[in-house]
Amino acid sequence: MASPQPVELNSHGYRLPCEIWMPPDLAGAHVALVLCHGATQKGMRHELIRHLARTLSTRWPVLTFDLPGFGRAPRLVMRKPDDYLYYTHALSAARKAEELTGLKVVMVGHSMGGRVSLQAAARDGGSTIRGVVTIAGLYDFPRRPEDMMRLVEDFASFVRVRLELPAEEVARYVALGRVMEEAVKAINVPLLAIEAGREHYQFIRDTRYKLFREARCPKMLVLLGKADHKFKDHHEVVSSVIRSWLEHQFALHG
């Protein structure tokens, strides 16, 4: 089993905690994986992320990292609306993984990390990121600024963050810009969406299938009927689904 090694990841003024898990043999790996955690103060040490890093790194290089404001990372400073979306740091992590391994990257994100991974892939355009896996991470934001404002306020209440712009500006930008719909339409790499049949977030249940239909890339959706948002007791199933998809998508197509 691979053991994680610390990596220096500098991203847009932040020095982010980061680890690389290397397989015994890189031959046949074809891609490296970057795991992006959700909205948890455990960051990359979240149980699902840790399990995926351990199990998938037997075959592929795996990079994990903490987003600003989470885990052991520095406080997030929001100076512009895009800082709320986090995709710049996912892109930095993807490029670091490519630098370390010489391989193109598949982003794997849980919950918020899935949304961040989708936005990173949309902006990358297939240069470094060659695939995306979302785990309960395919969802849209509210279209009304007042509804989005509640999400921004909730975010600011549990993330280590300093706002240097009005929260209302962030809410308007995200809601009126339809940022997730535009990102999903822009993705040109394969997408695997793993969804929970017992998803407890209403906004995810309400938007995931519509957003999946909007995607124009090669795509697959897997619904694990008995799983909840955290996929507790289903970590191994999630790992197995990802492994099978990676082997089919990249071992066959390179």
C-alpha cells in the first residue's frame, strides 16, 4: 500500500497542505488522480477522501490537498466573487500532479469538491484535466440572488474566511451567472457522476439530473440507491465504481 509523501503546493498566494500517493509501479497508470474534498474541516483527511487515496493509489498516482479555509490550509480571503468557487486551486493541484508524474489528470471530487472539479475542468479545456468524477457533487446553485445569499451566509459561518467584498455581490454573481450550467456545458472530457439514492440535500436532488442532461461530453451517471450524501458504509463501492470507470475509459483509450 502506498504511503503519502508531503508536497509543496503554492496556489495564488496560498501555501496549501498537499500529499502525493504513488503506486508501486507507474506502468499502465495512464492518468494521475487529484482528490478534492467537500465542505468539511477535515479537508483531505475526510474519511471518504482518505479511503479513495489508499485504494486507488495501488494503481494510479493520487494527489490530495486542502482548499483554503479547510483542513490545515490558511484562511480563505475572498477579494472577488470567483474566490467563492475555488476552481483556481483545483487547477493548481492538477498542474502539480502533472508536474510530479508526467501524466494527465482526472479530478475526483466529493460534494463541494465535485462542483469545484467540474469548474476547474471547464476552464482547463482538456489541457491538463482529462476526466472528472463527481461524488454527490453534481448540483446547481439557486438562480435567485436572495436564495443564493443564504448559501453564502451559511458558507461564511463554518469556513475560515475573511470577506473583503459584500456577500451580496458574491450571491448575485453566482446566481445570475449560472456558473454551474455554463461549466457543465463547457466540459469536453469524460464525466462520471456518482449519486446517492438517499441524498439528504434537497438542492442536489432537485438539480442533479437536469445538470447531467446539460453536459455535452461523454458521460455516465451511477446511482447508489442505499447511499447517503457521505456514502458512509459505501466507500468501497464508490472506489470500485471509480476504478472500473478509469480502467475502461483510460486503459482502453489511453
